[in-house]
Amino acid sequence: MAQYSVLHGSEQLFQAKYLMYLPSKEELCREIEQQKQEEATGALPAVHTDENTLPSYECSVANYNSRVDVRVDDEIKTEQTAARESARIAEAREKEQQRKKKHDAKVAALHKEVPAMNKEVPSVIVSILDRLSLGDQRVYHAIRRYGGIQAQNIAEVLPYQECVERPSLATIKRSISALTKAGLIIREGSKKTGQYIITKSIL
């Protein structure tokens, strides 16, 4: 912070005091009051003011208050931004925990369901199924039980599990592709009305 004085009738500025830090509001007020007292007693020459010169006290206090208001506004905005970011992270973590909990429940249910169904088929089939996903194995057993079924109808005949959502048609088609490559199922009929059945030659 620098204090300047202007001599009457002169356009030159003279530095009277220089500080390396911004004083507090109370320190600034005390400094201004001290200067006014020194000017009144003659210790300092009076600073000339005219209609183009703002009173030093009012101008200094106004500028200081303006800077304080800006700093306070910035701090408030920073706190609000941090609070919103913290809430967003907490919400994302909660969603991730819920997703993981749902996934774990689904896996547990399938691990209980699929092995029970695998007991109904020969061991040679089980050895092949074990190399596929649990979802693929469920599709295989749906085709085995109902036989001659179209892809779009498989989801409706899968065993109901409260914690296991119905697979989409795209997911079922991926399972069908995996089962076909494994030689467990084949397609019979046209592309429009064709159905999937298990491969009997593997038994």
C-alpha cells in the first residue's frame, strides 16, 4: 500500500509512505484519523482538495470495503462450489454401493440357480457350460426346457429372480452366439420364424 501527497498547484505526486501489506480496516481508520489530527495541529501540511479530488478518508474506506466485499463473495462462492462437489461425490458413491450390492445379490442368486439346473444334464454338457457365463447357461437351460423357442421369447421363460433383472434381447443374442459357437444349440427354420433347439448329437 502506498500513500501519496499532492502539492497545491502541482501535478507531481510525492510518495509519503509505503507499506508491504494491506492494512486492516481498523488500522486504516486509525492512520487516517492520525493524519487528520496532525494536519489540524500543523504537524503535517494540509492536503489540498478541490471539486476533482475525492476526500481521502471516504475514498480509502470505500475502496477498502469494496475489496473486502469482493473477497467475502469469492470465499462464499468457493465454499458453495466445494459443498456441491462434496454432495456430488457422496451421491456417486451411494449409487456405486447400491449397484455393487445389487450385482452381488444377482451373482449369489445365479450361483445357486445354475448349478441346480446343471444337475439335470449330462456331465459332458456341464463341462462345456462351465466355460460359459452364468447368463449363457441360463439361456441354454431355457432352450433345453422349452425347445423350439425364438430369441425374443427366451427372456419371458427364464426362471424369475427378484434380484435378477430380465436380460435384454441384445444380451440374449450374445448368449445364443456363445452357445452356438460351443456347439450346444442350433437354429432351425428361416431367419424370420426360425427357432433354437439344443444339439442332440452332443449327448
